[in-house]
Amino acid sequence: MKAGPPASLRTARRLPKDTGLPAWYAMLPAADPAISLQGKQTADWLVLGAGFAGLAAARRLRQLDPKGRIVVLEASRVGLGPSGRNSGFMVDLPHNLQSSDYGSGLEADRALIQRNRAAIEFARQAVAEYGLPDEAFVPWGKVNAAASAAGDAHNQSYSAHLATLGESCQWLDAGDMRALTGSSYYRSGLFTPGTVLIQPVQYIRGLAEGLRGSAVAIYEDSPVQALHNLGQAWRATTPHGSLESPRVILAVNGHASSFGFYKRRLIHVMLYASMSEPLGDAALRVLGGQDFWGITPSDPMGSSLRRINGHGGQRILMRNRFSYEPGLQTSAGRLERLSLDHDLAFQRRFPMLAGLKMQYRWAGRLCLSWNSVPAFGEIDSGLFSAVCQNGLGSVQGTMAGICAAELAVGQPSAHAEALLSEPEPSQIPPEPLSWIGANAALRWKEWRAGAEL
Ligand SMILES: Cc1cc2nc3c(=O)[nH]c(=O)nc-3n(C[C@H](O)[C@H](O)[C@H](O)COP(=O)(O)OP(=O)(O)OC[C@H]3O[C@@H](n4cnc5c(N)ncnc54)[C@H](O)[C@@H]3O)c2cc1C
């Protein structure tokens, strides 16, 4: 797949800027001081970005090349980028945010389920090998919750779709939902068992630690400002150093477009989340329900929720609202304004917890393509792309990273073949048309989500 004309020097027009401190990061012990890239270095393999995709690529490279020098360059701290800002649903089933019932068609969905499950298995093996704490990776499943008649109908059509795929699910009625969540808000839910609920920062940090233990160098606070094609190798330049490597895996998700790749083919969207303060004894008494669960909305534009019980105590996470951000960042003001909807959505669901405040609020980037395909493949000689995860980066990023490593090494791979056979991300209209169109579509879809928000 061509991601644009080859160029010998690609300067990053933008570097990542993340807004708000994700609770997952704040609730864990402070990380060790960052070690950044210094001076001139070389490597056999260079991975840009230490998110799901980059760390999966590094792990797969280590499996395929036990002795080679592998270096990962991360602009920020491990876990402070989008891979540590999400809601932590590693979903095995189709979860197409642009479709009304998360599906994309039978054959495509079957192939996707296989890839998602292979990615989850890869993660499971990493968790076991690196000795991550149980809390980092909980195979709990998830519930697709419905608060309205329209939500119920979405779930009905989703469950029919799952039946055609031969996938099991369990219908929960309003009483079951109350027993699970303590809330009377939901009319029904659809439980599917294959999702893993992760503590994203614990998972990402644990992966990075494990990789360091197998001699992968991960430099943080090392934004790549320029990528230079030297012919036989690429040179990545950071503020305090540079690194040359014959093969590079680009795992920076939407920031691929900051280097000029996939021009007008990547859609940059921000998502917003809040985490409550810990539930005290009184709150726990009036709330009831189980102490650990995860809910996705029956309408993709609705609210995801998680109840957690681990580092940081018992808390509830709320995630809703989207904004289209071609500049790949949002402001503190927009975060504050949009996350007021977290409070409203929380009050609707948990009126008995009036007075419980949100302690952390944050935003994070998503990268989508209009036709919901990844941006994957060798995009220039020795440069492999593993970006555009279409909203489900925990699994699709992991799979893209694995496949990019296999492609780069020349390891035959059915999953990589499948990604290569996808069409390229289709072009989006120029600004301001995209901005107007995308924001209007988001607002309309959010309005239509109604009580699911
Ligand atoms: C609030 C929220 C909730 C979400 N919920 C879920 C969910 O429940 N399940 C799910 O699967 N997905 C979820 N997502 C999406 C998911 O987080 C992303 O799809 C995922 O993080 C993408 O992984 P990635 O490794 O491809 O990219 P990223 O996580 O974006 O990692 C790329 C890394 O590259 C680094 N980088 C960028 N530019 C440079 C540069 N020039 N030099 C060096 N490094 C650079 C970035 O700092 C970043 O750490 C959610 C996202 C948000 C914001």
C-alpha cells in the first residue's frame, strides 16, 4: 500500500500533545525517571511509538530475532499516550464505531474476530511471561447495555448478528443489570464473555518493563522530529540524539499524518473520560452491585462505564463524547466542557451517589479511516506502517504491531496477508468541509444516542 510519494526527509509537523492526566496513570506508583535517546546510535530495528502497536511490534520482533538490537522511541512517557488513556476494553468481537450495530458484514467480522482473539492471546502470553499483576488483565467479558427502546433494538440486532456468527451471548434483563451495577437505569444488557478488561497503564507499563528485561531499549521523552531516508537505512532525529536503522516500524497511530503519510486519509477524533473519586463505605452501601464490571453502550455514541477495584480503590469510570480534531489535540477548556456530560450521565445512572465527584478527567486520540480499514504495510523501502486502529487499538493495534514485525522480518503470516489485502483508507474531503461534516455527523449521532449517552 502506498501512503504517499516517497520523500527523503520527513519532518514531524506536529508532536503529540495529550490533555488531562489519565486516572490509570495517576493511580499507580510514580514511574522511574525517563531515559531519553542521547547521542548517535544504531539499531537493527527501530519502532516509533510505545503504545499497543509499538510494544506488540517490539515483542514480536524479539521473538523473531532474539539477538538483534531493537529500539523503541516514545515521544511521551510509556502509558501517558492514548494507550494509557482508554477505557481498557480488549474486545474480541466486531466493534465498528461507524456502524449502528458494531458489525461490518459476516465474512469481514469472522476474520476480524480471529485477529482480535489472536491479539488477545498474544497479550495474555505477554502478561504471563512478564508476570503482570492480575489487575492489569482481567478476562471478565463485557456487557453491551441498553437504556432505551432504541438501545434494546440495537442489542437485539447485535445478538442476532452474533448468532449468525456462531458467537455466544447472554441476555440480561433490568433486574440483572441492577444486580450487576446497582443502577436501575438500564432496561437490558447483552453479555459476551471474550472481552478482557485491562488497567491500560499497568498493562502498557508491564509490557515495556518485560521488553526491557529482554534487552529491548525503550527511550521515553524522545519525540521523533524527523525521519530521514538515507537509502540503506533510516535516521530518526530526536531533541538529544539520533538513531539509524535499516528497518523502521511506524506505530504512532494518527501521528503518521504528522510525517506526511496517508495525507487526507486519516480521521483524527478525540474521546473524553472521567474517573470518580474512590467510593467510600456509605457510597458502597447505597450503591450495591458487583465491585468489578465493564459496560459498553448499545449505541456506539453512548457512554462506556467501568467499575474498578484495585490500585486507587473502588471507583467508576465514565467515557462519552467525541470531537473531530484534525490538529490531533484538544484544549483543556474543551475537555472541561465536554466532560460535564460525564457528570450528567453519571447522575442519571447513579442518583444515589449524588455528591460523588469525578477526580480525574482526560482526553485521548483515536484514528479512524472513512472505510474502517487499517493503514498497514511497507509504505517506503524498509518502513512499515502499523497505524489507524479504528477505535479498537488495544486489539487492532496489537495485531497491527505483530503483523508489521512479521512483514518486516519476512515471516509468512496469514494475519499480515489479511491486513495487506484490505483496501487503502479512502480519502476524506478537504477542510473545512471535513471539519463541518464530521462535527455535524458526530453531534447528530450523539443526539440520536439519546439515553445511551
Ligand atoms: C477515552 C478513550 C477510550 C478508549 N477506549 C478504548 C477501549 O476501551 N478499547 C480499545 O481497544 N481502544 C480504546 N480507545 C482507543 C485506543 O486507546 C487507541 O486506539 C490505541 O491507543 C491506539 O494504539 P496505538 O498503539 O496504535 O497508538 P497510540 O496508543 O496512540 O500510541 C502511539 C504512540 O506514539 C507516540 N508518538 C506519536 N508521535 C510520535 C513521535 N513523533 N515520536 C515518538 N513517538 C510518537 C505517542 O506518544 C503514543 O504513545 C480509547 C481511546 C480513548 C481516548
